[in-house]
Amino acid sequence: MHRLRFMFPLLSLLTLAWCKQTLAQETLSATRATLEKWVETRQLIAKASSDWQTDKEALGQSIKLFERELKAVEEQLSKVDTNTVQVDKERLQAETQLRASNESLDRTKQFATAFEAQILNLVPQLPQPLQDVLKPLLNRIPNDPAKTRMTAAERTQVIVGILSELDKFNSAIGIFSEKRTNDRKEEVAVETVYVGLGAAYFVNESGDFAGMGSPGPKGWEWTSKPELASSVREIIRIYRNERPARFVPLPATIR
């Protein structure tokens, strides 16, 4: 009985010691696990911080790169805007010049049409030798100015050519071989002296047929004047250097 009383406290002490030992071991294990978690967490934090620092630098470089590209794009857009303004300005100038050119072209066409009509009306009043000279140019005048394919420049060149020939003929004395109808309705070979576009005098080889002419509304009008034969022949000889130059009086018709 006393033995049992003694063993019970001892057992209790042993149990209590075992419990304390077990509790201490569990506490140590928990502490060790917590410490391991803390160390692992610190490592994760350090790694995350390191990765963030690396990513931060990379992002910073990327941002700088994007900012440079954005600035370059903005500069390009600015140039495009400037170029667009310049292009619009040049286009407006071109349109203004084109409009002015078209207006000038229209005026030139109107001038050419009116002047061609005047020339064609004038042709019957021109001396036949001059009409023969002008024939190639006159054939180039369009029959219908509204449908012609000739440019205004080409038509103007034709007009200038005709005016040049008219001026050349009117500024000189010319002698041409022609045929004239005498009082007996016979065609006689004569030489005609044209003094510009205002007057002309003719004589045949034998000197028995002579006269003068002047432009009329329907063509040149010729009048027989035998008394002019010697004077006209003298002018022809002077023209051909067969006689020294001198004053030779001849009548003229003023209209």
C-alpha cells in the first residue's frame, strides 16, 4: 500500500516531465518552422525587390525610348502639318495661275476668232500676188473656230505670219507679171508695179496698153490709162537698175 503511494507521485512526475519535454520539442519545431518561413519570406521579398529594381530600370529605358519615339512622331507630324500648309499654298497658287491662264487662253481664242474673220474679209481686197503668197497661211485658218483642233498659239502664229507678209508687201514696191483685160476684152500680158497696198500701175511690153489700179470693196479695180505707159516703163527700168533713180510722177486715187 505504501509502495503504491510512493509510485503514484513518481509516475506523476515522470508524466509531467515527459509532457514538458514534448511541449518544448513542439515549441522548438514550431519556432524552427516559423523561422524558416520568415527566412523564406525575406528571400522572396529580396528577390521581388531585386526583380522590381531590374524591371524598373528596363521600364525606365522603355519609357525614355517611347518618349523619344513620341517626340520624333510629333516632329514628323509638325513637318507634315507644315508641308500640308505649304502644299495647300502652292496648290492655291497653281489654281490661281491655271485660272488666269485659262482666262488668258479664252481671250486669245476670242482675239484669234475675231482677227481671222477680219483677215478673211480683207483677202478679196488684197493684190492677187499677195493672195498667192498668203494662200498657205490662209488655208490654215480654221473653217469652224469652235471645233478646230488648232491651239490658240498655233492660230496666233498664223495670224502673225499673215500680218508679217501684209506689212512686208505694204512697205515695198513690187513688180509682178500678170494678165490684164484690155478694152477689146483681150487678155494681155503686163508687168504691174504695186506701190504697197494702196496703188498699182501696169504696162505691156509694147507700151500700147497701160493703166492703174486701186483696192475696192470687192477687189482691185483697174482703169486703162495709155498715157501712163512711158512713166510706168521708166519706173520698171529704175527698179531693175537700168536707169538712174529719179522722181517719176504718177496719179493716185485717194479713198
